[in-house]
Amino acid sequence: MNDSIKKMLRLIEKDLMITEVSYETFQKKKTLIVDAVFSPAPHTCRNCGSTVV
């Protein structure tokens, strides 16, 4: 299921792990919520703390 959702959302990050998929009501509309984490966690810059490479 993890790869199917990533393909549907056009995500190519191999370290992104989808942990949960659910529906919630947001502004009176049913919304798909996808929870995900990076595994392993990205390293941060020693100078500024940014995780953007």
C-alpha cells in the first residue's frame, strides 16, 4: 500500500514511509490525510539547522 499511495501522489522520495492514511472533515469537506515520516531522519545543517539539502 505504501508504494501505491506514493505513486498516486507522485512522490519519488525512497526514504519517505507512510504510517497512516485516514479521512477527516476539514472546512466541511471530507479530506484524505496521509501521515508519513522520513526514515532515517534527515540530517540538519550545523550552522542554521535547516534540513534542506
